[in-house]
Amino acid sequence: MKQLVNSTFDWLDSRTGIKELLHEALYERVPGGARWRYVWGSTLVVAFVTQAITGIFLWMAYSPSTQTAWESVFYIQEEMSGGWFLRGLHHYMASMMVILLAIHFVQVVWDGAYRAPRELNFVLGLVLMLIVLGLSLTGYLLPWDQKGYWATSVGTELASQTPVVGAEVKKLAVGGSSYGHHTLTRFFALHAGVLPGALVAFLALHLALFRKHGLTPKEPIKRPDEMFWPDQMMKDCIAACAILLAVSVTTWYTHGAELTAPADPANNYAAARPEWYFLFLFQFLKWFPGELEVWGAFVIPGLIVGVMFLMPWIGRWKVGHFFNVAFLVVLLGGAGFLTLQAIQDDNLAGSADATFEDSGLADTPENRAAFTASVEFLKAKEEGHYNAERAIGLAKSKGIPPTGALTLVYDDPYLQGPKLFAQNCSSCHNYLDRENPDPALASLVNENPTAPNLFGIGSRQWIEGLLDPEQVSGPDYFGYAGSPFAADGDYSEMVSFVQEDCFGGELTSNQREAVRATLKKVAVALSAEAKLPTQAATDAQDSQLIAEGRALIEGGLADLLESGSSCTDCHTFGEQQDIGSPVLDGYMSRRWMIDFIRNPADERFYGEMNDRMPAFAPHGDEKLNQLDDKSLGLIVDWLRGDWVRPEEE
Amino acid sequence: MPKRRKKQQTETGSKREDEVAGSAGSNRRSFIAILTGGLATLAPIGAGIWSFLSPLFRKAETPQVRVALLNQVPDDGRPYFFPVVADRKDAWTQYEGQKVGAVYLLRQPGEQTPIAFTAKCPHAGCSIGYSAAEEKFKCPCHTSSFNTDGSRVNGDDEVAPRDMDTLEVELSEQASADGKTVTEVLVTFVDFQTGHKEKKPSA
């Protein structure tokens, strides 16, 4: 067997010269012996190889277009076996690579390893560093999620400030005048083709020159030389393992890289920040107001990189070397400081619902501005998580339509309802769950409403409240400011029906309870008209109760109440048609609510009693309406709790 | 190298002919080799760059968009936010009714025509928010802030290089089915370059 292997190897060698090649590659003398401090360059190679391998496997599942990029990354992350781990490795190794680059760079400068004859290799190393940063920059956009999209768009806007050719540079980077398919295809081609290709080429040169000049040993050499194979190689490989272990553990612990909601060009993500190792640049830019930005974005970084390239020549003199080391210390210290400052600025408020008064900060306009900015950031971040979770949940439970995941987001009442409500309804209406307030919807709370609270509208509980003598004249129903339906208003019939006709006179507590029980049946029957999806099961169960309630509404109530009044004295319902409005058939059903919002002054609804609510969509041509048909549907679906609940499926 | 070659040739062939053919021909062949080799390399690169530059030859569209009805913008001097919805083409995909941006409309008391500000920050293109409590526009990215008239709160000390960009506004009366007229607010939605003192369309 051994003989066969040997003879095969000999044959191969005679055709290729592989023995000499291997010897050349592995049997290199390491002056002063193998050391742990020589591993950093090798770990960078390992990091790059990891990126190439994981990158190619990600490539097999990734599709760069605006309708498929987020979608394919979602699929990798959530559906493919091991996808989250693969993506996580790629993500965290990118960060690791930047750390390793910094270590390698510091070591080379510190040791003066850039001195003759290694100047060119130092320059090659810097080129490699720029390529790695380019890879990181281009990779950040590829998931086409809110974070990557908005962070990168700030980056390309900066590119447009390149002196003279800025606008053209930006157009070429973006592949058009705005972000789209070609932004992705271009960034992907750079990320997976051009930059890795360049990296391989420069890395080959870097390694060739490294071999030509050898490593820079620590003088004076005290120990005997060792061979690269296996002495140094063993240390390199152990280091490589440690690096991969660290990255794997991080991936495992965080369950992979974050995927925020699908990129939405119309809704800015205020918490968009670049990757942590670019934060210092982001923070640095805040120092350069207005036209000076070009200094922060190009001139100063350009000068710094320029000095870095000149280091081998500056370092020819002893003073020059000290300058280089000092420069590096200041540079890294400054970058570290700016990074911390950026993080601190963003988290100044501590939490999204913090108030300036409780922060203990001195009351200056600067502090106030900084505090508000931080609250905005934290709020946006919270909302971002919420949106991402929802988008992923929808994609998982409903699948993604051909138009992409953004359609899921735009068509989702749960996500769009609150926004539309805030824009169109909340200046008058309150939306507040009094028993269990949702902090995420705190912005919909109207402290001084001039219209009813719409939380839980159409539900049994909501209608029971309407039929409650205290609540009906409270702010959640007809007791809001200036209400024409209040006890002292022009149209006080409903309030007086509940307070006088149902609960008026001298009722014993037993009688009051009896009235309550009767009205509860009315509420159940009326609520069944809404056909709320959240109540479908209980409605089906309570068919007997609903039938009794219907009979009460249709006139049966008159026989039970001392006043002899009933709903159909005023309202049209069931067999009692053409009585009056608002019509109770289909009360708070989807159709009823949509028609109501279209025109509340319609004779089926409040007619001339409507004194304040605008007709949101009275025109046949939806372009002439304040609310288009789709937004109308979304608001109604949201108010009715009619949305997909992934956790229940 | 050429010398040695000439010597060999002298030894083997006719001296006069080889000298001429060797030197003159060698130059010519080098020239042709460099030319054709260069062309062969440049042709695909040229073809690539030609198509790579294609975005430079396309002009951006500046659609006139109906963003609101006039009665949605009360003349109370406060800005109201409206998304800009227009048809948009992204390479091969035709989108109908897409949100392409957002504007703030603001009407001073007694004024008929609102002022329109694009929500895109003139600094780095983030989307500007409005704080009703402070009555200021605030950019979430680099903390630029603007007064309700679009001017920068701190003037030239603000991070943003210029005041908020205004857009051209036109009012249009439309008869609706029920015999009433509605007034639409039309905005010419232009995307402006960021980071400069002057307001220049992105083109």
C-alpha cells in the first residue's frame, strides 16, 4: 500500500514538480523558532477562507433583486437547515476579520516590520485592508433589510459628495438614480466577484513577498531556528481553531445575524447605523456641519490613509518610527473613543420611554436635543424589532407573494393600522385599552378626545360599555368634549335610553341586575353582527344567546323594560326595517364600518346628526378621497382585530 | 538575448536576409502582439464599462404627484405629513402607486397654497421627522433640526448644509361625482442632491 502511494506520488511529482513546491511552501526556516505572536497573519488567511467558503454556500441560496434579496435571506435564516448558522458565521467572521486586521497592522507597525526591504509588502497589506473594508461595506446592503438599506443609503449619499464627480459616482454605485435592482446586482458583483478576486490577487502577492523577505524576528534571536512545518504551522492551526470557535460560539449564542424588516424606501429606519467598526466614522461626521462634511468624509480620512501608506518611508528614521507608532496609538484611541461616544449618544436616554426630566441631565438646549435624538433612536430600534418580528412571522405563516415581502408588510393591518390611525383618526379619537395598555401603541392615546375610544370596537365588551349607564356618558363613548350625543347634547336619545329608559326610576338591585343581564344578551347579539374573527368561536357557541338577544333588539326589550322602550324605536334592525339610523344590521361588520368611514353622514348612519367626522371616502374615484380603498380596509381590519396571528397557527 | 539569437542565425542561414528580417520583423511582431493582445483585453473590458456606465445616460423622472386634498391641510401653520405615491420603474419592474418619498405640507393662516418640503434631509438623505411638541423638524441621523419654515435652527452651524428643500406646488380643482369640487394639491417631486449648499436635482 505504502509503495503504491509512494509510486503515485513520484509519478505526480515527475509531471508537476509538486515535491519541490511543497518543500518550498512548508519547509521555511523560522528564525528564532516558532512563536504564538507570528500567528496573526495566518489567522487572517483563515478568516478569509472561511468567508469564501461560507460566502459561496450563501451564494447558492441568495438572489439579488429587490423582490428576492430579503426573501432569500429570510429563507436562509428561517427555513433552511443550518442556514442561520452559516449566515451567522459569515456575519461574525467579518467582524472578527476587522479585529484581526487591526492586530496584524498594529503588530507590523509596532515592530517596524515595514522597513526596507518590506515597504511594498506593507503597502500591499494596506490595499488588502481597504478591500476587506469594501467587502464589509458591500455585504451590509445585501440582505436588503431596513438596517442595511438605510445605513448604506447614507453611505452612498456621502459618496455623492465626492468633489466634482460626486453625482456620477453615486449613480454608478447605485446603478441608477435611486436604489433598486441594480444597486443589489452591482453590490453583489462587487461583494462576491470583484473584491474577493482582487483580494486573492493581492493576497498572493502579499504572501509571495512575505516568503521572499521572511518574517521579522524579534531581535536578538535567542532560540534556535525551527521549521515552518510543522512547528509554526501547528501554532497557526490552533489559533485558527480558536478563532473559529469564538465565532461559532458567538453565532450560537446570538442565534445568528440579525435580519430586520424588509427594506422600505418610503419609511426611514431612524436606528440605521453602520456596522460597529464604521461607527467611529459615523460619529466623526457629526463634527463637520454643512459643506465641511467633505472634510470629514473624504479629506481627513484620505490624509490618514495617505500617511498610513507612507509609514515605511517615514519610519526610515528613528523619529519617524516613533511618529508612526504615536500616529497609530492616536488613531486607534480616537477611533475607539468615537465608537464609544457613538454608542453612548444613541443610548443616552436609557430607554425609549424615558423622559428628560428624570434623566438628571442639566437642562440645556444641547442636552435636550441629544436626549430627544437618543429617544428617537431607541424608539426606532424597538419599532424595528417589532416590525422585523412581524414581517418574519407573516412570511413564515402566509408565505411571500411574488411581489415580495414588502407587500406582506404593506397589506398587514397589524402593522399599517396604527400608522393610518395616527395619521387620520387619532386627532379626534382615542385608542386605549384601559385594562391592559399596550406601550407600543402609546402614541395613539388621545388625552382630550373629541370622539369615542375605538379600542375593541364592535366587541361584546365594547357594546356592553355602550349600554352601561356610567360608561355611555363617559369619554370613551358619548361623553367626549362637545358631543352632540351627550346628555346635554342635541341628540341625547341614546344616553337617556340607557340611563333613563333602562336604568331609570327606583330599581332594586335585583331589578338592576336583571336589566344588566338582559342588556348583556343584547350586547352579545349586536356584537355577533360584527362577525369579529376574534369572536367567531364564542359567537358560534352562543347561538342560543344570540337568538334571544336578536329578539330583544327587534322589540322584545319593550316588554321587559318598565319604560316600554326598545332599540327598534329608533334603529333599523332585522325584521324592523326602515325605522332609523344608525342601522344595526351588520353593525360594526367590515362592510358597515368601511361604509361608515366613507361617509358618516349617510342616511344609514348618522345623517344630519354627524357634526364633526369628515367623509373620508365619499367619491367613486378613490383618487379624490382622503383615504384610498386599501387604507380604509386596513384601518377597519386593524380596528376589528382582523389580522394574521402567526403564533396561533 | 537578441544578440545571441542573431549570432545563431548568422551561423545557420544567409547573413544579409536574416539580419533584415530578424530585426525589422521582430519589432513589427512585437508591435502587433502588443496591439492585438491589448485589443483582445480591452474589448471585453470596454464592452463591460460601456454597459456599466449606463446609469449615467438615463435621466431621473420628476413626476407631478397628487399628494393630498387641500382640506387635509388646514391653514394653521403646522406641517402635515403625506407620502408621495407615484408609478415608478426599477430597471425591469414597473411599480404602480409606490411610495417614492414623503412631503410635509404647511399652510400659513389665510394662505391658499401650501408650501411643500421634501422629507429627505439635505444633509445625508435621511427622512426628517416632525416633533409637534417642539414645533421643529428633526432629522434622526445626524440631529439636524429645522424650523417650521424649513430654515435650519442653528443656521450655518447646523450639520445640514442648507435649509429644507421646497417643492413646486400646484392646486387643481376637480369636479367630483356628487357635484362638489375638490381641490387637489399637486407636487413636482424632485430628488435633490445632498450635502451641498446649493439645491441641485439629482438628475
